Amino acid sequence: MRTRFIQTLKEYIEKEGLTNHKFADMVGIKLSTFYDFLRSDDIMLRNVLKIVDYLGASLDYFEGKTKNFYCDYKKDYKVDLQAQVKKYLKEKNIPLYRMCDEIGMSRTNYFRWRDGDCPKYYSIVQMANYFGVSIDEFIGRV
């Protein structure tokens, strides 16, 4: 598994005594989508955000980067990855091609996000780690 999110989520569901069906229903994700989500490494950011927003949880908690489950996130945040990437590239004085090469990400993915495609969660974790910031901070949740 490329991120810890799925494993941490499974542990949370078990600890809370929930079934996958009940949890998917609570969060508002179709059960079939949720089962696909649990079996895949290529999880989409929008589904991850639905879950952590519902729980009021930190993405960093689910990745084992903090022991704090809850996150005081902005309720009206809007993910603008292009702006966030540009901001951190400028702060670190790093060109886009270098970041992409160093984390093994295609520049095409970046341009797809710019055009409105939803990124894979793993790419977000990679970039947050690369820039040395929390995942929640990187996507503008906090």
C-alpha cells in the first residue's frame, strides 16, 4: 500500500464498531465505490476528503504524521492544487520539472489538475512530503 490512509481507515471503522456498509452510508459514498476505494492504491482525493471532512479528521493523522485525530479545518476550503503547487515551488525556488522528476510524477498530471481533473491522493501525499508541509496545509484545509 502506497499510503497509510486505507489501513488507518479500516482500523478506525473496526475500532468504532461500524460495518463498511454503515460507514459508507454515513459518509455519503456509494457502497460499491467504497469497496473499490478500500481495495485500491489509486484512491481519488475527492473521496478521501469526503471521509476526513465528515469525521472532522486530519489527513496527517491517517498517514501517521500526527497523533491528533481531529483537525480544525476551514469548512469552506476549496482545493486549488495549481495555486498551492505554485506557492510552494516559489517558496522553495524549485522549477516544476524538477519537483516532478524528483517525486516521479508526470508533468501531464499537474496540467490535468489545472484543467479540473481530480488528482490521486498518493500524489498529494508525495508533494506535501516533498515540500515538508502537512497534507492538510498543502491542500489548503487549514
